[in-house]
Amino acid sequence: LMYRSLLVQTCVYFLFPLAVGLAHSLVALRVVTDWAGDPARVLSYSVRFTRPVVVDEAEGGTVDFSGTVTAVDGDVATVSIDAIHNGAKVLGSATAEVRLG
């Protein structure tokens, strides 16, 4: 996910552009739905925000998302999702349960 300029600045109280955590949570879930092939297979999803993503106005910013299946119980897979910005996690405890098949 690439951010540019003041588009991500959501409130006049911020002195710098800040990427919105809700956007991160939605893109993180998109990693899972793309893998599952059908959004209806997602049984549950939880995420906790751990830090803001400050975006450089000139260079923009990047958040890299990835997912790993951490457990399978019958036809349900648990997926752990990572979101990394400048080498640091920006989401904590991001997990989804997905019905397989």
C-alpha cells in the first residue's frame, strides 16, 4: 500500500501526514480474502493498531502486508497478518479465521 501527500492526513490537528489505521486493517483483510478466493469464507477477523504510520510528503510511504497460515483445525485455517512500515509492525494481533475449500 503506497501513500502520498496530504491525502492520508485525516484531521487538521495532525502536524504531519498520517496514514489511517482503518485503511491498514482493511488492506490486511484483503490479503486474506484474496488468498481465500471468496470474502464469505472469512469467519472472523481481529486487529489491534500498534503505531501510527507517519508519511513523508515528498517521498510517500509504503506498508508491506503478508499473511501466514498458523493453524488448521478441520476446515478452518487461522491466518496471522503482518503489516510492516519502515521495519516496524504497525498492526498487532491481526488474525483471521477462514473456512477452507
